[in-house]
Amino acid sequence: MELDKATKLQFPLWPFLNQPLFHPKFKVVLNPQRFQQLYRMQLLERCLHKQSPRRTNFFSR
């Protein structure tokens, strides 16, 4: 199954380059493949935590 170009995730270059290097509470990930994996997991978690009107109406019954 081939994904559309609009839905296919590209490598998150800007977040990778903007990692805080010397922040005591943030662990820097220098491996690009590992960073992409973690970034996608965090993106999925953010999407699942978002409240949509349709989802809240379904569960409030």
C-alpha cells in the first residue's frame, strides 16, 4: 500500500536540528533514525490526546 505524498511523514529535520544540546532535562538524540522513531511516537501520542468533538460526543453517551 502506497501512501499519498500529503500523508507520508518526512524526516523531521528542523526539530532534529533544534534539539536543546545542554538542557539538563532533555536528552539529545544524535542518531537520526532513532530521533525519527521517537518523534513519530510523540506525534502519535499528541494526536491521540487531542480532544475532537466527534470523539467526545461518542464516549459521553
